[in-house]
Amino acid sequence: MTWNTISDGYRAMQPTKSLVCVNPLTWANDNAPADFTDNLGALSVVSKTVMPGSSDGQCQNGMLHVSEIRTEVYDDLPYMGKGNHHLLDYGLFWSNIRTNVGERIEAFDSASATGW
């Protein structure tokens, strides 16, 4: 799973028409924008802290666009080119991913307990 997170204005090096994007802030497969308040928290691997509201997100052409990253903890990390935040796909949406995984496990356990 990946989002190929990029900044607005970044041009993808490869065609993106066949890619599917599910916004990790809303878990919707649409082009609706998600606000900074939808971000439950990005993870800093350096300070081991979670920072809510660190980015917004909107799926466009199979890639996740962020208008701004509101934390400096990622400034010294390597990038795959200016505006390409692919290496931050999990860190930027850490708390949303954890919450979604928990909800999926709970739903699976509930379904399993009822015999599907």
C-alpha cells in the first residue's frame, strides 16, 4: 500500500491514469479534499512523537496531494525530488493508518464471531 504523496504542482514522472488513490485521512476513493483537522497525527521517528494536523490530503489522478506539511521534523529526511513525499507516505498519516487497522481488525473479529 502506498499513496505516492506529492505536493501540489509536482509533476509525476510516470503516467498515473491507472493508479487508484484512497485518501488515508478519510478512507474514501474520491477527489474530496481532507482538511488538516482530519489528520490524527504524523509520526516523528526521531523524537517518537505524534503531531496531529500535520498535513491535509486530496486524491488527484491516482496520487495523494498535500498542500503543505505543517511540521519541520521531516525537513532533514531524504526526498525523491522536490515535492515528492513518497518516503513519508506512512509517517504523515501514522495515526489514521493505526486507527483504520484497529477498526478493520475489530470488524473482522466481529464477523468471525458471528460465523460470517
